[in-house]
Amino acid sequence: MQKAEQFPELQYRDLDQQREAAELGMWIFLTTELLLFGGLFISYAVYRHTYPEVFAEASRHLDTVIGTVNTGILIISSLGMALAVYGAQTAKRKRLLFGLIAAIVFGTAFMVLKGIEYYHHYLNAEFPGLRFDYSVPDAKGKQVFFFLYFAMTGLHAIHLTIGIVLVCIILYLAYRRRFSPDYYTPVENAVLYWHFVDIIWIFLFPLLYLIDVHK
Amino acid sequence: MNSEITLERPEIEPINYLNARHGIASWLLTTDHKRIALLYMISLTLMFFVGGFFAILIRLELLTPQGDLVTADTYNKLFTLHGLVMVFFFLIPSVPTVLGNFILPLMIGAKDLAFPRLNLLSWYLYLLGSAFIIWCLATGGLDTGWTFYAPLSTAFSNTQVIKGITGVFIVGFSSILTGLNFITTIHKLRAPGLTWFRLPLFVWTIYATSMIQVLGTPVLAISLTLIAVERVFRVGIFDPTLGGDPILFQHLFWFYSHPAVYIMILPGMGVVSEVIPTFARRPIFGYNFVAYSTFGIAFFSFLVWGHHMFVAGESMYAAMAFSVLSFAVAVPSAIKVFNWTATLYKGSISYDTPMLYSLGFIGLFTIGGMTGLFIASLGVNVHVHDTYFIIAHFHYIMVGGMVMAYFSGLHYWFPKISGRLYPEGWAKLAALIVFVGFNLTFFPQFVLGYMGMPRRYYAYPPEFQVLNVLSTAGASILGVGYILPLIYMIWAWKFGPKAGNNPWGATGLEWTTPSPPPEFNFDITPVVTEPPYNYPTVDDDE
Amino acid sequence: MIKVAGMLLLLDFQLLPPTASSEAAKLDSLFFFLVALCGTVATLIIIFILYFVVKYRRRTPDQLALSGRSYRTLELAWTLIPFAIFLFIFYWGAKLYFNLMTPPEDAIEINMVGRQWMWKVQHPEGQREINTLHVPLGRPVKLAIASQDVIHSFFVPAFRIHLDVVPGRYRTIWFKATETGTFHLFCSQYCGTQHSGMKGDVVVMEPEEYARWLNSGSEGSAASEGQKLFRQLSCNTCHTGDSTARAPFLGGLYGKQVNLQGGDTLLADDNYIRQSIVDPEARIVAGYKPIMPTFKGQVDEEQIMLLISFIRSLKEGREQIPPVSDPAGPQPSPVGDAIRQSETNANAGNQPRTNANSTDQE
Amino acid sequence: MKVISETTYYIICGSLLVFTVLTYLAALVDLGEWNLVVALIIAAVKGSLIILFFMHARYSSHLTWMVIGAALLWLGILFSLTLSDYLTRIPFASVLIF
């Protein structure tokens, strides 16, 4: 199995060229992902400009503690992925497996906490589309805020879920010893994807959770 | 046409991409870019005629001022699906996925695209997207206009909006993957010696197109997703009654959909930049300027989307910025037209069909582009916004420009794709019919637009009738012009004379392999040592 | 050919819309300038192409092209010269646009509502019409247009004006008719099934005739209609006009700067009043509590316009707010307008004419 | 492909966590409109650290840098031109109402 992967596909001159192409392809894909989120970020900017006070008020309904803890969790999961690459590059199999498992565990923890938050918003009738109280003051701006909150964190959560599934597959392949310092492109690309999802969250966190919390 | 080669050819057909493998699975599971190009060609042709059928019905309805052929609802569905199918399922994928897929790897001396399986996936996504559109059509259609403006599409239309949006969303991903594949291929798989400034201009334009696809399509995807979410869950991100702003949707939509116009036209320009040097037997005039202007267009195309919204409620100052930028994007287009014209100077020009289509392209694109100046001008825009003037303008670009270029490219590379020659006489006749029919269809619409006929009207005041009758007459002629190539190309594929490797005497790596090319394009990876379009010339005596 | 020629004669064939407003003529000059410019350039390009194609046609199958060189100056010339021309066109077009978007001070203000699939018009004097808009000749008319459902677009080809009407806000445009007659009014932004049925007429009348028309069958001015509504909705229980009132005093409010909670100030215009009715808590006047209920759903766009007309007609002074106890209260002062005032004295209420909002005076 | 040492990864992760706490603390101080700016700057720094070290961009080819640059440039276009509308709308009195 491992041997077969050592040869480049027909259209490539050598493995290096193939690896470079795969990496370039991944970066271009991340570009499209960035612009996908970009559409939501610009909507956020527009509506925060339209409803500044309402956004600040609505932001106080989010759980800052969970938000902060989740940020930390995601950063640590990213560390796990970084260590996985290191393990793959240096043929340290344990490091590779450990890193991947850490990422899966912390990624799942993030999702669980996120789910708890979502559930609380549902109970508080702050979930536009499912349960939302339109009788509160400034319901419109609040509705837009919570819609954007769910759209942005929801899209992020979808990406993270895909990431977890992806890492599970990588973990299986790593367990079957499919990677070597010569060939670890799938690990590398999964890591790029994971870090990208992480970066999105790093921006979501202050934008959604921390609007004027000092008031 | 090199007849000696045909005569000396042995009886047994050499192995090529068409006869190397057999069976339906060898097509449906192929990763060969040439076969995928053919798969695309078949599905695109189908969608083209579906869209064309809607167009004919629209034109027939507009023959009389009253609505009598179909109901208002049906008419709205017709123009919506005409737009949707033609834009997303024909024009945007046309040249990149058919000609680009087939020719691009050949042009750069590669054995395949960088990600062949991804390429096949793109085609399946395209099919899935089309299936959604057909499903949407079968279950009652869609009446929001291809622009999906909120809040009509989110809160008022009671047609199959979600299915339509899903179809476009999926085909958008097909488009992204194709673009990603092309960019990687052009960067990584060029033959040794093929530097950027030795690339044929077609490659440049496909590269620029892919950039737009990759950078623009995600924004369309997210804006359509938001429309769908708003519609399904009754939340408001664009609906003003729930706190949203409908203008924001237009911003997001046109951020992609204006550059999308250049996704459609840029590869067409690439085709023309190949065809004109070949049939004038001269290097293209000002290669660098044409190449840079390609990127100029791609970049500026992202800065002008606001000109769709001059009277839609955007700020007056933003409108001014968008207007001046829109004029700026016209400059690189003008550069291209001037350079193509100058290439003809001192050439050795033959009038083969691809050349006729390309010359037609220059003429029609010039008119389309120049009427763009009218629309980019704020004052005139206030009057002609959403009238037939706009319709005529973008059909001159998309049909007069893009479809002409697509036909030009199809004829130009038909010998390479099929290994055979099409019947020249019939092809010239078809080109003539298309040219005449097109102008008769769309030129009256400029006048109609300035007179004030709004777009998407199914009944109109009687004084607009004469011009509408002319337009409908032109459309029927145009229809004949489109069906003709379908017939003779299918015939030529089977019975046409053998073409030989290089029937046009063109430069370019794609003409150095046999026609049809072998499965992996080149037996030996070619090495490039000269600039593109390096045609021999004789000294000018004058 | 004969048939087409016959149709040309029979159907009163025309190639241009009527030119019936002051801006239309200005726009036409830009348009014809562009037609001439682009026509010349396009013709030149086509002549060049045809000339080259014929002159340099391939005479023998293996004829080679003549050698040439590239001309950098030529390339720069056809890059920079078009750009300079484009900037000039931009300037011209932008100037026209700026004019169209800035109504003159002395314009008559007419309110319109677009909805699926009709145009409702409300004249300040109380006349209402559907799918027809009567305007006087030679006077600037400012339209304030709102939409009740989807995006519509107000389009009068003869005036060369076009305005998308976006739900949720007022948009304004103006014109000055220069020709009497009846002209098309279209909705040009696709708005659903009967989009092509959403059309009507603009009738331009001589000023005297227009004044007569306004006077005929009027149900009372928009301001008085608004006042009735004001009472019906019990607005006057809070907006009493007392210093102890729970709600801000409305007299003389229109067109003034308002101090908001949080220190911002804001111009009390149509949009602000409209927002205060449908979404009262969005912007609260400094010193008041957010107690006002929303009236969204209880009043439609037309009624909001009536209320705005009423508030606009109020001058500084208390007596105009109808007391709760007096449902039959005094007749309000209508919005002032020179033409109407000269013709419709009978309709005027018992308030002195000086109540009229001065900005509406000619 | 260059191998980055584990120590670097730990240091980067540590600083990211510190920056996270910093984001939270900065939000507690009333800086007026600068709260948003500070939060975004810290987020940008964190993002850059991840791109440069975790995603190895620091050791990547010019091509990767071009792709990153293009992504940010286009995001900038989307933001600046859309906001050019929203930030200059006052003359139209186009507050959102309803």
C-alpha cells in the first residue's frame, strides 16, 4: 500500500511537483472558503453599523465564558494538528496519532459547548427561525444580530464538523501507516483546513461575544 | 487543408482518446480531460437548447402587445429559467469547461489537468445542479428572475425558489473546482520552456477567468444560502420588515454576478486571440498589452458591481465611485479590440469559419462594449436602467460576443477534437445566418429600451410592437443559425474528411499532436523554445 | 419590406420617447453625444477591419504575412485617449445624476406608494389616485415614494427618470414637466406576477387646470385626513402637547434637529417620523421613556404618509393637537400651497393660514 | 518541506492563549470606538501567527503568498466597496426603517 503512493500520478513529473500542486490547490480552496465567510462578515459589518446599540445589547446575551473557553479549546486543538504534521514529517508515529486524537477530542469539546450555548438561546427565545421573541424592545436589530450569530457560528460549526470527520479519516490512514516523511500531503492539507477554521473563530469571538462588554 | 497526409494515412485508425477505451463506464468514470470536455459539451448543448427554447417562447409571446400565448406567471417563469439556464449552465461553463478542458492541457504540453478526479467531480456537480433545475422546472418552475432579488424571492414568490437556488449553488461549486483545477494546472504543469510570456493568450484568459470563479463564486454561494435560509426559516437578513436591508443582497449578488459577465466574455476573448493570428498568419499585435489587459479586466471587474444599483438605493457617492471604475474597466477591453484589428494589418487573411465568427465577435463585442459606456454613465443609466437597452447591451456581449466566440472556438478546434473537418460551406452559411439573425434580434432592443420598454414585461403598450416583431423575426433566424451547426457537426464527426494534425497551419502545442490526440496527449513531453504565434513573415517591400 | 413600411405608417412608429421634462432634454444631449461618439468609433473599427480583411486577403494558399513591428506609442495612445474621453463622459453623466437626485427647494411634494401591483398617489391637498399621477406643467415636483412589499421601480420614460422603490424607506426623485399630455408610468423592477400590469399614466396639466382638478371631489387635505387618523389611533392621549406629556411635542417638529437619547441629534424628516411610528424604540427623543407601542401592522404605508402630512402641517404652538375630549375638534390647517390656497379656501380650516409650513410656500 | 520544531509550536500556542485572554481583558476596558479596533488588531495578530507558523506560510513559496495576498485583497474589495455605500448614505436619509 505504502509503496504505491510513492509514485506520482501520471500528469506529474515527480512527487515534489505533485505535492506542490496539492498544496497550491488547498490554499486556493481556502481562499474560496475565506470569501464564503467574507459574505457573512460584510453583512455583519453592515448591520453592526446600522444597529450599533442593539448589537452591543444583544451581544451581552451571549455566554462570554463559554466563548473564551471555546477559543482556548480551539487553539489547543490547532496545536494538536500542528504536532501531527511534525510527527508526520519526522516519522514520529506516536506524535502524529496523539496530535490527531487531541484535535478530534478538543474539536468535539468545542462542538459540545457550542451546542449547550445554542440550547440556552433556544430556551431564551433567541433563536430566529425556531423560537424568537419578537415582543422584546429592538426586536429587529436583535433578530438580525442573532441571525448573524447563528449563521456565522453555524457555518463555522459545519466546517469544524467536516474537519473532525476529515481528521478521523486521516487518523485511520495514519494508524494504517499510510504516511511517511516522503508522503504526508493529506495530513498537511487537513491541517491547513483545520487552522483556517480556527482563524475564522478567532475573528468571530471578539466580533460576536465582546461588543461593549464593559458597559 | 493538408490533403497528402490524409491520403497517406494507413487504414487502421491509430489509438486515440476516443477509441482507447470502450464501454459506458469508460466515459462516466473517465478522468481524461478530453473525454470530460466531451461530456461537458453534450450536457451544455442540451442546456443551451433548453434555454434557447425558453427564449423562443419569450419572443413569441412578445410578438403582440397583449399577453396571449402564455399567462403572466408562465412568462415570468420563462424568462427566469432562460436567464438561469443560460447564465449558470451555459455561458459561465461554456468555453472553460468544453474548450478549456480539452485544449488547455494540450496547449501547455501537459498530460492532464492537475486534479483529474476533481475535474470529473466538477462535471457530476454540474449534472446534479442541472438536475435540480430540471426538478424545479418539473415541479412548477421559478419566477424570481435569475437575480433572486429579495424580498420578492424570500417572502413573496410562491414558486420553487429553494430548488432553483440549490441548483445554482451546486453548479457554483462545480465552477469553483474547475477554476481551482485550471489555476493549479497552469502554475504547475507547463511544459519545460513554456514561460508565462510564451503562453498562448487563451491560457491567460482561462487563468484570469479561473481567478474570478475562485474569488467570486463563494460570495454568490453565501448570498444565495442566506436567501434560502431566510425563505425557509422566515428570518430576516434581507427582509426589511424583519430588520434586514434588501440592498445588501444586491451588493453580495453583484459582487459575483458582475465579474461573472467577465467569466463569460474573457475566455471568448481568448478564443479570438487564438483564431485571429492563425488565420491572419501573423503574431498577435501587442502580445503583452493583450495579456496584461486580460488581468486588468479580471481585476477591475470586481470593482464595478455597484453600477447595477445606481438607482436601486445605494449612496450617491458610492454610485459615482462605481461609475468611474466602470469606465476604467472599458479601457482594457478597448485595448483588446484595437490590438485584434491591428493584427489583421499586413496579414495573410483567409476567411475560414472560425475567422468569420471571430470577426463577427469583434464587431458585436465593440457595439456591446460601447453601449456599456452609456450604462456606466450615471445620467443615462437613470433612464435606461432595467429597460430593453440593458437587455440588448448584455446580449450583445454574451450572445454576440460569447456565443460567437464559442462557435468560433468549436469550429477552430473541431478538427483536433474529432479528427475530422466540418463542411466549410454549410459552416459559413450558418455563421452568416447567426450574424444576421443576432443583429435583427437585438439591435431593435436598443431602440426599444431608449423608448422606455421595461424588461421582464409580458404585455406592453402598442407603440413598441413594430420593434418587437422585428426582434422576434430575428430570433427565429438566429434559432436556425444555431441548429445548423448541431446538424453538420454531428454529420462531420462521422463522415467528415480526415483533418490531419494541423489543418490550419497554426502554431501552438495542441497542433503538434495527432488529431484526435492520444490518451495522454504527448508521447514525449514537448520543450518550448519560441514565443507564441511565431508565424514566418516576409519582409515588407513598401 | 413593404409590410414593415406599412406597419411603420399604420402604427405611428417612433424611435424616441417624448421629451417632456427639463432634465429629459439635457439627458438626450448626452445620449446623442454618446451615440455620435460610439457610432463614429465603431464605424471606424468596422471600416478598418473590412479594409484589412479585403486588402490583405490570402491570395495563394501558402502566402505569408508581411512582417511588422509593434508600436508602443500606438498602444499607449489607444489606452490613454479612451480613458480621457471616458472621464469626460463620466463627469457629464455624474452631473446629470447629481441634479436628478437633488430636488429643488420649491418643489411640490407628492407622496406615492408602490405595492403589488399598483401605484397609489397622494397629493398633499388630499386628492388620491391609483395608477395615475396628475402634475402641473412647469413646476418642479418632488416625489417621495415608498414600497409596501417588494422592490418596485418608478419609471417615466418621457421624463427620463427612474427610481427603485425599496421597502422600508422613502426615496425621492424630482422632475419638472415641460409638456402637457399623458405619458407612460411603468414599474420597471420585476415585482411578481403582474409586474407588466403595474403601469399607469402621468398626466401633465396646465397649472390652472391642475388646481381645478385638485379641487374637484377632494375629501379634505392629507393633513386633515392625517389628523383624523391621529385621533383614531389615540396618538393624542400621549402626544398632548402639554409640558407634562409622556410623549414629545410634535408642533413644529418637522424639519428640525431632534436630540436623541445617547446624545445624538437627528433631522426629523419623513424617514424619522415613519420609523417612530413603526419602530418607536429605535430612536428615542432625549428625556422620554420608551413607552410608545409600535403601530406596525395597524397602519399601512398610505396612512403613515397621512400622519406625516399632518405632523408636517403642525406649527409651533399647542392648540393644534386635538384634545382627547373633543373628537369633533377643530379642523386642521392643511398643508400650504399657493395654488391650492388660491383655489380651495373653502376647505381651509379655522386655523390661520400662517400655519402652513413655510418650506411648502412657493 | 521545512520541519518546524515542536518548541516553536508550543510557544505559538502559548502566545495565542495569552492573546485570547488579552482580547477578553481589553474588552472589559472602555476604549470607546477603539474597543473594536483593538479587538480586531489582536485577532489579526493571532491569525497571522497561525498562518505564519501553524500553516507554515513563513516557509512557503511565493505562490502561496500570492494566493494569501489575493484572498485578503479580494476580501478588502468586498468590504471597502460595500461599505463605501453604507458609510456615505446619509444624504439619501436612508436609515433602515420598519
